[in-house]
Amino acid sequence: MKKDLFLMPFYLSRLWILSVPVACGVSCALVATRPVQEMSDAVAAIRAAREVQADVLSPDNFRQAMDLFEQAKREYRFKDFAIAKEHADDSRVLAEKAELDALLNGGARASSGDKIPDPLGEGFQSDQGSANALSKPKAEPYVYPTPTPVPAEEAVQRQIQEQGAANRVK
């Protein structure tokens, strides 16, 4: 018994020594850097490729770039940032290849006054001011018709009639 009490601090110190690296490893795994810059670069490359009509003049590379970017967004949502970064980088490279192929095949940049549809749709928002020129125009909000007011006496009579009809059905 005395031997066990003597060894107890030794076991606790060993437990402490083993738990510190495990705790550090877990905390480092929870704090992963998000590939925000890579995602933004991929968006810019896709927009540039769309601007020179790469979706028509180099459809294979452009489609692969869009597919990889969708995969990157999905992995980003699932917090798998390493794979999201790889897909975003690959998407950027393919979008740049599509842009170059489109320019070599006769594609031209749109003038600054032309509206270019957003290649990403409404799922991705950008904080850049230049992105507002590329975004879709905002639709007018639906105007709901104003309900006609019903006097209180008439409303009470309707309730009485509805209750009477419900009682007759039973």
C-alpha cells in the first residue's frame, strides 16, 4: 500500500507529460488557416476567363476549372481547408489556361461598359468594389397588395357564422 502511494505522483507526472503534446496537437488541428486568398484568386481567374469567352473558345479547361472550384467550395464548407486550397489552386491554373487558349483562339476582352455575367452565380459574395460592376442587376422587390380592412362587427359575425357552420357539420 505504501508503495502504491509512493508511485502515484510518478504516474501523474507521466500522464501530464503525455497529455500536453496531445492537447497541443488537437488545438493546432482545430486552428487551420482558411484558403481565402486561394479562393479569391480562383474567382478572379474564372471571371477573367469568362470575360474572354473561354466557356465557348476553350470549354474543356473552363469546365474543369469550374468543377474544381465547386469542389473547393464544398471542401471549404466542410472545413477541409487543405483539400480546398489544392482544388482552388488547380482551378485557378486551369482558368488561366482557358483564358490563354481563348485569347489565342480569337477571344477579346469586353469593353468596360459591357455587363459580364457572374460565373459563380449568387453563391459567392465578393467585398471588392470592382466586383459590383460584374454582378447581376438587383431585381425590384415584390410589392404586396394592401389588405382591405374589415370592421370589427363584421369580423365577429363572420366568426359566428363559421362556428355555426362547423357545429352543423359535426
